[in-house]
Amino acid sequence: MTKKLWAAIGAVAVVVVALIVVGMVTFFGKNKQEFPAVDPASLGPGQQRIVEILRTEFDGQRPGTTYSEGVEEAWCADFVSWVMREAGVPFANPNSGSWRIPGVAALEEYYRGTDRFVAAGSDFRPVIGDVALYSAASPFGQHTNIVVAVDGAEITTVGGNEGNEIRVSTFTIGADPGLVGFGKTV
């Protein structure tokens, strides 16, 4: 190949990488927020514990292995499981019986098996403490996080393993093509 062709290929590669980086910065940068103000007086005791734990973990930014019993893996579902256990509303893994449900599909299976799963697209509006579940079609990828604020169709969530950290994200229900549904927790 000629030098001009290699230069053109290099230029295209730089543009593609730049577009990917801009897209990621736009998505994650837009969603990199401070922890929202939540009025504890409007919450039940379980919801209060969930919010307190999420705030502490958001502020502390501990590594993912904290929530996965030391296992190196994608840890969003581990984080949700750990928070719920600490809040006194532990899960029961449908496959092992453990409090920890390390996968998003198994977490959805848990909620479906306990009749607490609500599919996206229904009139259901989540409340603080509910768990959002996403497929690979989401900007999050296959993922899960916990609702900490609801304002009409807009929800704010806290999730682990979002950019390999604990993050706060806000989006409009219906705008995320991969939102599968919600697990009702409280």
C-alpha cells in the first residue's frame, strides 16, 4: 500500500476513535452527577436504609470485589445484591440460594420468580429502592442499578460498575431502548 493510503486509513481510525470517545464522554459525562438530595421523611424504613447505603458507597467508591465476595467479574448485579443485603432486604439467588446474584439475567429471574418484576412499557412508575434492569441494547449494556429519585418519567439511579465505579445517572423512562423493566424491592 502507498503512504497516502496508510495516511488515509490512519486518519479515519483517529476520527472513529475520537467519535467513540466523544460518545462515551457525552453519555457518562452527562450522567456523572452528585448524589441527589433525598428527603428521608418521605420514605419507608427499607427505602431509607437503601438510600443511606447507596450514599455511603457512592462517597466511598470501593472496588467491585467488595461487593462480589472477592471475585473479579462485572459487578453491577453484585453491587445491587450487596446493597439489598446490607439494607435488610436480601435476595435469594434462584440458582444457589445465596444472597448474591452475580448476573443481570439471574436477577431478573429472581424478580420474576417472586412476582415482583414489572416490564418496561407498562404504566408502572418505579419508586426509590426499586431495581432497574437493562438488556445489551441499553447505553449501559446488560446492567442493573437502583432507583434513588423519580420525577415524572425521569428517574435517577445509582449503580455499580458504571465506568468501573459507582455512579449516579438520570434518564427518561422510554428513552433507553434496553430498559427491560423493574424489580419491586420495597
